[in-house]
Amino acid sequence: MKTYFLPAVFIASAVAAPSVRAQIAVPSNVPSVRAALDVLKADNAWTLQQQIELTQIPSPPFKETTRAAEYQRRLAALGLRNVHIDSVGNVIAERPGTGNGPTVVLAGHLDTVFPQGTNVTVHRNGSTISAPGIGDDDRGLAVVLAVARAFQKSGVKTTGTVYFIGDVGEEGAGNLRGMRYLFGKEMKGKIDYFISVDDAGLGIASGAVGSNRYHVTYKGPGGHSYGAFGIPNPIHALGRAIAGIADIQVPTSPKTTFNVGMIQGGTSVNSISGSASMDIDMRSPDAKSLATVNDKIIRILHQALEAENARWTGPRAAAAKLTMTIDTIGIRPTGAQSDKAPIVQTALAAAHTLGFPTRTGASSTDANIPISLGIPGIRIGGGGEERGAHSLGESYVETPNSYLGPQWAALIVAALAGAR
């Protein structure tokens, strides 16, 4: 995951895969699991084709319906059970277990950050495939399909039930609404392990980066820049606030960040605006650090309001005092999970079995919800490489070993669900 305004900020810490001792056996020698891994390697082109085709179905924030319907069709075509779309739009498919083993969810998110009308036509130049959303998270959606297909083709049997899910609302203002509904209602109390495949690469996020996001607006009567000069100006108040926020000091460990990502306001160059607003994002894997920077920013917002109102005196200024509103865009919970947790150790052991190194870290993804609830959850990459996530120039690079992403997801799921 990336360090700019993204669904996931990845903060890595060194954990050497060869030194791990999984508490859950990695079933790489089970014949059906071995066969599934072989299918994923041999049919890697099929996985990439799913990724390309899904990318070209627009899925803007809160408008995932068309892609969800197609994803439902593809999951059903694989022969999975009870394939349906829940009340908020999550696509859910069931692969029943043979006994009473753990229930495992493998998920990718359906939504992208791009608004309606964005051109999502895929362009290919050798091993580089470009289009908005091609990596985040069409790679994840393709991996989920590929693992389900490989399990079906190879006859993998698990004691626990596995759910393959395409969920809504992971990005931005979606505020993890798909996961909130899944864990709060649709499958409340039923999930033992959760794996999110989000983006490319081969990293693990075992911790949850929490975030607070606000839309802040300063308002006043506005007026002519010359005729009404001398009254408080919402844009000036906004500028005072931004300047104050820019000077905040935050810890580097645990990594804590803030950003003014969008600003709006103004009518013309010769008008005192009637309003000015901005969107603010704060993040940290540590709840205390997040609360501290949040408190500082709230204080600065009020101080900016007071300073701008105090700057101008006289009856006209007194009648034109500014007001401020702070609306919540989204609150993502933080959460800590030990790297010794069985789900993390299993993922590390699976990576070691497949022959590649990986590291743990913290991110802001769908896995925030289960981790914050104390339910074992991780985010893993789907293999290959991604460049320019959340930009119109986003691209996915098909590497010689990109099949390792789907194999990794399959081996983790097989281990956690008790493949025999």
C-alpha cells in the first residue's frame, strides 16, 4: 500500500519469514492443495484476464452495482453456493466445509476512488497494463476469483467454510461500510479469520492504521472585495487554519500523519467569499497518537475562527461574524495485532513455503474492522507490481512470478480453513 492519499498506508517492520513457526500447519503437501497451487500458476493468464475485464466495468464510490452484478455472476459460474448480494451491496459466495472448522473470508473490494465518467479503458504495453483501478483493487478481486476457481477445479476440501467476497465502500467516504455491515450484521459472530487481498505486491498488514477525516467549512455573509472590505473572510480563516495545521509536529514512530487534501471556496477574484471549506485526513496505527493530532487540529480550527473574527472591528464586522461546521467524512478504527498471532504466522509460513520473503506492517484497509473487533485479520498483496495507485495513470506490472499472489492467498486460506 502507498503513503499518499490511499485506501492503505503500508508501514513495514522487519519480520524474517524463515524464522517463523506457524501454529497452524501449512498444507502444501496435501495433494488437492498442491494441485490448486499448480492451477494458479498454469492459469495465471486467466487471473490477469479477470483483472482486466473487471477494471473496464466502472465502479465509482457508492455506485458499485454494475460491477457487483458481474462479480456475482462470475462467482456463481464457478459453482459456489448461496451466491448473493447483501443489503449494502457486498457480493458473498459460500464454499461449505466438510466439518466444523473455522470460517474463513477471502475478500477484495469492488469500489474505486474514481468518479463516475472516468475512462477505465485498459491499455497494455508489454507487461504493463494501465487503467484507473487496475491494481487497487481489481487485482484483489481477480485473486479472489482465481483462488475460488482453483479450489473448485482441484477439489480442495476444508473442514471450515470459506466465503469469497467482493465488498463495497472500502475507499474514502465509503468509510468501510461493506465491512461494517458484514461484521456488524450479515455475518456477525460467524467469521473466525479474515483476509483482504488489496493491491499488488507481496506484503502483509497485520495492524490497522486508523484515520479521522473531516470536512470543515467556514461561513459568513460575503460581499464585494472593495465595498464590503473590513468584514471577516471565510477564505482567510481557512488559510489561518491550514497554516496552523502545517506547523503541527507529529511522531515518526508510531507513524502519525495529517493532510489537507482538498479545498473549496470563492466566487470571483473581487468577492469576499461566503464560504470556504477543506477536507482533512489524519492517520496513525496508534489510537493515542491519532487522538492527540486530532485534538490539535480541532483546537487550531477554532483558533482560526476566533482570530479571523477578532481581526476585524466595528459594527459591520460584528454583524458579519463567521461560523464553522465540522462534518465527519469517516472514522476508521485503529487496532493492534501481535505478529505472533496464528493468522500472521500462517501467512509468513505460507510465504516461506512458496519461497519469497515478506514483512508485516500496518495499513488502512477492510482488515481494520475485524482487527478493531479482536477478530484475526490481515491484508495481503495480490502479487505483481502496482504503480501510481489512485491516479489516472495507475498501472499494474505483470511480473514473472505474479502468480505467487494468488498462490499465497490460496495457501493461507487452505491452512486456516483446515484443508485435508
